[in-house]
Amino acid sequence: MNKYVLKIKCSDAKGLIYKISNVLYQNDLNIEKNSEYVDTQNKKFFFRARLDGAIDTQKIETQLESVMPQDAVITLNKKVKKQIIVLATKESHALGDILLKYDSGELNADILCVVSNHDDLRGLVEKFDIDYHFVPSEGLSREEHEERVLSILGSYKVDYLVLAKYMRILSENFVGKYEQKIINIHHSFLPAFIGANPYKQAYDRGVKIIGATAHFVNNSLDEGPIIAQDVISVNHEQNWKDMQKAGRNVEKTVLSNALDLVFDDKIFVYKNRTIIF
């Protein structure tokens, strides 16, 4: 049997679970697992179900639209591997972890290519038989560089862009072309430690915890909807390089967890928050 994921976001109302279940029952579909949540403050309803069966997606979406509130956003997608492109610069830890999971079959995605504004990671990427596009940024304006990157991205049919420590600020034009489709990882020191060498800044301030945050990218830099976070404890015996090593391990883990959630269609974005089932 084919597997599908049904996601519904709409205004809350009485009887929604019954209406959804009735449509699925009438189409002889089996619900393997379902989850729902009501945001009582905003009176919003969120529903996710994992289904199996012979599914006419357009027919079922139309039937659900006829019984759900008018503002309902309904998606019914077959469970297939997502198609992703990874953007990187010079740091290899996040990209390397993604490549290893891809090679072992643990990543629920196909990596179409890697795009970078440096050529440092070409050797690493090509070991996995993945195309590497080097788009130098030196001597170009941000707009000119992004145009070249967008030209490459446009030649692929991509579901998500993953910023594996891609250390460039994206323009509103770039972000707008991939709204809620760009996933970023950064150290959780922001906004307290902005700029070069945040781990050295953290060490100088004597921090006691360090961590990482994975989020969707929007036009507010690192303030997009949060997908996953984690922290670890550090102490005075660790220098900034020790903290950097520990922080990079957290970054890898958090990004990996976030990608699993995104690729399995477990996330709803509402305003600047995420609801995760």
C-alpha cells in the first residue's frame, strides 16, 4: 500500500475530527496514526494523519474542502523522499553529517547538489558522487551573487534548501522565492553574540551553556520559526576551541533532528511559531 500524510490547518470548530474521519472512511482509507492540536488563543485547529490505501488525492482534498472551514489549508502528499539542495561555505561539520546520513540511507531526502561560495568542500562532496557548484562571491554584489546561485537552483526541482553553515545573509528576493522552504542552523548565542567567532565571545563572557537552533529562514535573519533546539553545559575549564568543538556537535544533532521533522511532514508553521507532531 502507498503511504500518505494528510495535513489540515484551519479555524477551530465543532465536529472537525468527525468530518475528517468520515471522508477518509467513505474512501476506504486506513488511518495509521493521527494527531491534532487546538491553539485556543488563536482558535486554530491543526491535524496530521498518516494514511495508507489507494488514494485519489484531488478527490479527497475536494471532499475535505467541502466540509471544512473556508480558511482550511489542506495538503495530502505521498510519502516520498524530499529533493534538497545544500548550501555551504567553508565549515564541513554540518554538511559532512548530512552527506554521511545520505550515504547510509538515513536521510529521507535526495541531495540534488551542493552550492558554495568557496571551493574548499568540493573534494568532500564529490566523494559522494554529488554535483558541486562553486559560485564565488568575491568581487560581486550580493544581488549579482544571488542571481548566479538562483540560476543554478532554478535548474532543479527542489523541495527544500538546507543552509549547512552557509554564512551569507540572504536578500528578501531570495527568501521570497523559497518561502518556508529554507532551513538554517546557527549557534544559539544569537543575538547576544553576533559576528565573528561567537564561541570566543561566549568564552570571554563565561557562559555556562551553549547550544544550537534550527529554523526556517525569513526576512528577519535568524528569527524565523524554530524547528529544533538543544543545549549542553560547559564550564571554566574549557577554552573557546573546546566550546567550538562541543557547539559544532550540537549543531549537527539539532540540524539532523530538524531535517527529520521537515522531511517527514511533521511541521505546521503558524505566524512565527511551529506546531510539531
